[in-house]
Amino acid sequence: MTRLDWEEIRYLIAAEKSFVLHAPRQTGKTSTLLAMMDVLNQSGEYTALYMGVESAQAARNDVAGGMKAIVGSLVEGAANRLKDVRLREWRESVWEIHAEFGAFRELLSRWAKDNDKPIVLMIDEVDALVGDTLISLLRQLRDGYIGRPGVPFAQSVILCGVRDVRDYRIHTSHNEIITGGSAFNIKAESLRMGSFSQAETEALYAQHIAETGQVFDPAIFPELWEDTHGQPWLVNAMGHELTWKDKAARDRSTPITLEQYRAARERLIYSRATHLDQLADKLREPRVHAVISRLLAGNALATGDMPSDDLLYVEDLGLIRRFPVMEIANRIYREVIPRELTYST
Ligand SMILES: Nc1ncnc2c1ncn2[C@@H]1O[C@H](COP(=O)(O)OP(=O)(O)OP(=O)(O)O)[C@@H](O)[C@H]1O
Ligand SMILES: [Mg+2]
């Protein structure tokens, strides 16, 4: 996979740096983190743990509830994924003393001190958190980070989500707006994970072809690239439509023609798949709406006067590409989006 610079990641971890990894929805963030966790654990150099924080989402500005859920993910993650139950033993006493503003940091610190290998922690879906809970998490990570090496802490923390957490504007319950960058305040790298390249997209289909012997008309591949530009969900969903949803094609001696490809593409576009529905949700946000409607009006230059923050946001969501020219990210989105815009306006 060329989508991530593994060298860079290994370097950052070895250099004890924390960093942000972000990519649009359904690009393989979670799969990548889980794979990274296994690789790091197998290397024998680190203890790596993946944890999600969606469970804290419902707590919103209830920091105690939110942090309790996050501490729970850490403790149970270590127990279930690593068979390390020490955190379960420490949890209660640490929470009694440090509670929502320090228990997470303190548990990580205690774990780092007691563990024979440095700890790499991957926190997924950070953007599920909002408000005071997110600020508390970021500040505890920062406190732990800057307290080293005097006070043990994780070797590296990887924050993962759709957006670069340093760009978030976080609304506190006191009506302040704090940026993620100032709360996290770690001079950390931010890596963006891309979509598949054209070669990777074709390699994925080549795997199916090699396994089943099914014949694909080569004329399909340039179309597939235009349609998806390597967006991983679209690439997988097109494959599924072509070789499974089309019942005749389940018989692997049935060759896949360009005509079948076109029919599969139409079915996908009209399928109301969740991924495509999520695009529609995003279009309800005024700043997304503004950028997209200008692009659809056919004038990429007209976006020149738009706040670059908004453009970056829409790019982070995976809706547009900015290089070599600014445009909607792929041909399927270009068809789905106008339809959604007319529905939602
Ligand atoms: N290396 C890969 N090869 C093939 N398919 C992949 C690869 N990585 C991800 N995918 C596909 O992309 C989809 C999304 O994967 P995953 O859940 O890891 O992404 P995500 O970015 O965490 O998504 P979300 O934004 O919903 O959390 C999955 O359906 C998976 O099949
Ligand atoms: Mg995910």
C-alpha cells in the first residue's frame, strides 16, 4: 500500500512523537490502524493498542460521563485485545483521585511505568467527540506528553479521524471556541491517508480475477477509475455490485462486460447506500453547500475567494480534490451530489 508512508510512521513512533492520521469516511482508517497494531505488537518492540471513542459520543458536554466511557475503552481494550488486565485493577482508585480531568492520563502513565515495552496508543474516531470531553482528552494527552520523560507516558499516540484534529473548532459549554491545535498543542505531524491509486484499484480487482478466473472486459478499468478515483468504499461497492449483486455474474464463467459495468454503476448510484447518504448529510452544512454549489456551477475559479478553511474541510471530507484542478472527487459523486442538492434545497 502506497497510501500511507510506513517509513514515516515508524520514524515518528521511534522518535516518540504523537501524530494525527486523517482521511475521509470509508477509506480504510480503522483497518489500517488495526493492521498497524498487529505489526507493532508482532515486532516485539512495542505494546500497541487500538481503541475507539465513539462510546463517549453520547455524553457530549458531560465530561465525567464522556471520560468514563473513554477510560472504559482503554481498560477493556487492553484486557480484550492484549489480555492485559492490570488496568482493570487500577481503574477504580485512579478514577477516585483523578476523575474526569486526569484519570485517562494517569492510567496511561501507570501502564507505561509498569509495562516492559513502550506503549503506542491509537485512538480512532476522535471526531466523534465534541466540546468539553474532547478538550479534556486532548489536554490529558498533552499533559502526559510534555511530562515525559520524568513521568512515564505513552511513547506515541496516534489520533485518527476524518479531520485533522488540529483544525477542529471545539465549542465549549461556556460558549468559547477552542481550536484542537491549542488544546493538543503537540508539535505533531499530520498524515493524510489517500485513496487507492489507479494501480492499487486495478490490483484489487486482479485479486478477484486471479481467485475466480472470471474475465473482465479491460475497457471497464478506465471507467472504474473515472467513476471512483480510488475511493475505497466505491471501489469495493462497485466490485460487489458487479460480481455478487448481479446474480448471473456469481457464476464465475460469466464474463463481465462494459454494459454490465454500466448497469452496476447505475444500480449503485440509485441504491441509497449509507456511504452515499452520508454525502447528502454533509451537503446540509452551509459551508459545504457553498463550496459544492460553486463547483457545480462549473466555476472552480469562483472558489478562489472562499475561506481556505472551508475548502480544506470539504477536501478532508473527501468530497473534492484540489489538485491538479479543483473538482468533485470522482464521477459517481458528481452524479449523486447534484441530485442530493436538489432534494435538500
Ligand atoms: N487495503 C484495503 N483493501 C481493500 N479494501 C479496503 C482496504 N482498506 C479499506 N478497505 C475497504 O474500505 C472500507 C472502509 O474500511 P474502514 O472501516 O477501515 O474505513 P474507515 O476509514 O475507518 O471508515 P469510517 O470512516 O466509516 O470509520 C471497508 O469496506 C473495506 O472493505
Ligand atoms: Mg473507522
